[in-house]
Amino acid sequence: MSSITPQHIKKQTEEIINEVVAIRRYLHQHPELSFKEYNTAAYIQKKLTEWEIPFIAGIAETGILATIEGRNPSKKTITLRADIDALPIQEENNIDFCSKNHGVMHACGHDVHAACLLGAAKILFNHKEQFEGSVQLLFQPGEEKLPGGASLVIKEGVFANKAPASVLGQHVYPQLEVGKVGFKKGMYMASADELYLAVKGKGGHAALPSDYINPLLIASEILIRLNELFMNPQKRIVPNNIPTVLAFGKIEGKGATNVIPGEVKIEGTFRTFNEEWRKEAHQILKNTAHKIATEMGGDCDFNIEVGYPFLINDTTITEVAIEAAEEFLGKENVVDLDLRMTSEDFAFYTQLYPSCFYRLGVATKNSKNSGLHTPTFNIDESAINTGVGLFTWIALKLLEK
């Protein structure tokens, strides 16, 4: 790889950047929901075929794994991953490439991720005689929806015969200006579980309190008590200050001013950074809610959909990536990231393989961009140049180490 330099990769990126931006815009115009990315997959396969990059399709139904073999391909294998699904959001941007699919939008930047990976694939394939080892390019479906496409990729044994020495992923970050990237060694993103409660009482006429058991009051008591146990600084039972979030975002009791419903439904999330505590907390949540409900004359069905695990960046791999980023972009453009309570299904890979998940700045300089998962989210497209070039350069450095 001695003949390949950052300047060379930057030049190669400039030569294909218009094509990669066009790819991003096509994907942005044609977003598809999780596990329904059929057109997206077909488009990616078309590009890989045009460039003569071999691939297998149908992973978790819509996923694609391409492989670029360099010299001595069995020496080391690394995997670059991009997610390809969109969100159920109606886009409100006034742009020429606005989503054509009503109620569906690439509001989390997965169009950018896929385009950058395709760009990196093209450059790496053109230089396959100049590096040793193999690069797998994983276009993964269903990041936004449980059980997470990453878990299905692993379950299908995609890496069973060729386990990656490292897995690399990048994600757009509107809090960071274009041209910059961010890293965090070790623990980075939380596990995330979905909570579904059905609090049951006895419905009736509001004017006859002796005839009903109000599930709204039971639900209120459950919410207050659980919030005290997990979120109140003076009363919380979280051990060793493990970062933990319990939050409820939906409550539904279909009664009226004079109608007490028989049931109240609640939905929320639980997030943390320790698997033992995670399991213990699940039991505490269920036991506490059930105890309160029965003491008040009702009942509570508490269902927990176990979601993504916590995401941990391997220290050695991340140090290599940081060094590569500083070499490629300059130290002033590489920042340290804080711990995040958000979650990512890339975490499944980090639990099994040395991995690094980093952030790509996409905010226009001296301007404020809309946040992820909003109907006006968009990026400064010059970030695609950084995304393609850096993805490629880190991959080459990981193969070299």
C-alpha cells in the first residue's frame, strides 16, 4: 500500500464525487422502509454489477454483501457497513431530490451511508492490486426496526466462513460541521429496549366511583414510582452510576369526561450500558408495575421487547481509525465524542468483532442543520467527499495493521 497516499485517495474521490452525489440523490428520492428496501437493493446491485464488483444478495432478504479481494486475499478480512433503510416520515424539504415516496424519508442519512460505501467500493476495487487482504462491503437492511438487520445478518451466518478482523461503520452527525469527524473509544451508545404496558382496571361511569377501578390512576402511580426508581437522583436504585435512561412517551386511555376506561396502554424505552444491570432492571420494572397494579385492585401486563445491545468501540481498532482520520483530514478536524444514550444495531457487530463506529460531520459551516429523524433533515453534500475518502483510507489502514 506504500504507493497509495491520502492525497491519491482524495484525488480519486474528487474524480467520482459527482457520481456518488447522484447516487445519494437517487436513494434520497426513493426511500424504503425497514426490510422493504427492494428497489434500493436492486439499485445498489446495478451499480456493483456495472463496476464488476462481485456480490451476494438476499441477505436478510434485501441485504447485499460485496467482496473485494486484494493480493493474498486470505491474509485479513475487514468489513465496511452501511445501512440502507428509511423512516416513516413525510419529508418537508424544498429540494429537487425530495422523497417521491409519500410518508417515507431518509431522515437518518442512510442514503448518505450507502452512497459513501459505494464510492469507497469503487475506489478500493480500482486499487485491489495495491493492498493485501479482502474488504467486505455490507449494505444492511432494517437498522431502524427491531430486531435490527444486523442481528439477522449475524443469525444467517454471513461471516461464519470468513470472520472480519474488524468492522467499520460511519454515521452522519448534524451536530458536527462538514469536514470534521468524531470518535469515541470504548462504550459509546446504549442498549435500547421497548416497553409496552397494559394497565387494567374496571371501567364504569365516572359519577359512580364505587363501581369502577380507574386504570388511569394506577398507570399514574406506576409511572411516578418507576421514574423515582430509575431517574430521580435522590431515590434511584441504579448501581454504580451506570448510565441509564427510563422514559415513557405514550399513554392511551380511551375514556371520556364521564367514562372510565377499563385499560390504559403505555409505551416507553429503557436504555443502559451494562447487560447484567439491563436484565435485573427488566425484572424490577415488571415486578414494580405488577405490585402497584394489584395493590390498587387492578393488573398490569408488562411486555419488554429486547432491542439492541450497547455499542462498544474496540480501543485498538478505533485508535487506528483516529490515526488514519488525523492523517487524512488533519488533527484539527478529528474530535472526541461523548457517551450517547441513543442506540444503533451496529452494536450487534461490536459485541462479536473488533469494531469502530464513528460520526461524519454533515452540518453546513456557520449554520444550524435540522436534527436526525426530523422532516427537514438534510446534509451539506460536501460531506460526501469526506465520507467516501475517509471510509476508503481507514479501510486501507486497517488492512495494513
